[in-house]
Amino acid sequence: DAGITQSPRHKVTETGTPVTLRCHQTENHRYMYWYRQDPGHGLRLIHYSYGVKDTDKGEVSDGYSVSRSKTEDFLLTLESATSSQTSVYFCAIRGQGGRDTQYFGPGTRLTVL
Amino acid sequence: GESVGLHLPTLSVQEGDNSIINCAYSNSASDYFIWYKQESGKGPQFIIDIRSNMDKRQGQRVTVLLNKTVKHLSLQIAATQPGDSAVYFCAENAPTGTASKLTFGTGTRLQVTL
């Protein structure tokens, strides 16, 4: 799992509440990514980070924000959760050595009621 | 378990046989390709990768073949084992600067029968 942990692993929340998911890595990787995974879709990029305080949007960023105040932590926030954000969320890091391989964490299953 | 993959194409293979999983990619500019394995309730796990200047790469029991003419990628698993049962999907990377943005396929479920 490339030294990646995600918390919480499971969460049930109600529509309209804020939710923050945490991704933590221990190997000082520069690039970190947040994806969501839904039936019928491949993994879709929400946001990514290319360094502390450096982030950018992915293809499905609406309704999500991110923050990276230190190298090891990348936070994903749903400001006001909606049922359409029920999904499994994966964090990934980009491997070292100039390759574009991404390695994934164990995922967070989020249910918005 | 995971709800992802409810409607995935399924390949059923007998233990000990070889498996071939196919993937069509979309971007002719893609220069790097990865195969991932995802078991129920877990994150995707890297299996093997290949760059566009190659057409074949072998790992332990796995081989990836790349046909750029028809934008097709395949993963071959030799002597398939029960532990190979999972969802497999490919990813492609098109050069977009330094951020490594991968595009992922939806996957194929491999079922290994005894």
C-alpha cells in the first residue's frame, strides 16, 4: 500500500453535513491524488497536489475542496455532502524515479443519506 | 464488500489455465500504461506497466502486450490461481506536464474456478 493510510475507512453522514477525509503517507512523496470510484466508471480524479499548498482540480472537482499543509497529509473536504457523493474514495501517490505509476491507499467508503 | 464492479464484464477461468484480459485505450498520445488488480474491499494494486516504446513486457506470471496501431492493451496471467480472482483494470497516461494524470478503464472481473 506504499505507506498510505486513509481515515476514516467507513463513514455514514447526512446530506448537508461537512465531511473531511484524510490521506497520510510516510514516504515523502511529492504528488498526491484523490479519486472516487463508482459502479460503471473508472476511477475519476477529484483533485491532486504537487507539493505543500499546491493543488489543482481534476475532472470531478465540483463540491470538493482539498488542502495540503504538510507533505504527508492530503485532506479532501465535502463542504456540504450530497447523496451523489456516496462513493468509495481512494488516495494515491505518484511513485518516485520519474515513472508515472500511482500507488493507492485502502480507500474510504462514504455513504451520504 | 465493494459495490464497485456490479456490472463489469466477467472472465471465468479454470485454475491452472492462462487468462487474457483486454483493454482498449482512448488516447493515441498516451505513452505509459499500467495494469492494476483490485480485490474486494481493497485499493487498486499495481501489477505491471509498459511504456509506448515497447510492445511486450513480462513480470512474474504476467505479461502485458501493447498494440499501438489499434490502441489495445492486454494482460496475460499464466497458470491462473484462486488468488488471482479480482477486478483488473488498465490505466493510460498521456503527457500533460508533470502531474501524471491517469485515465482508468472500468475493469474486468476475473473469476477463477477450481
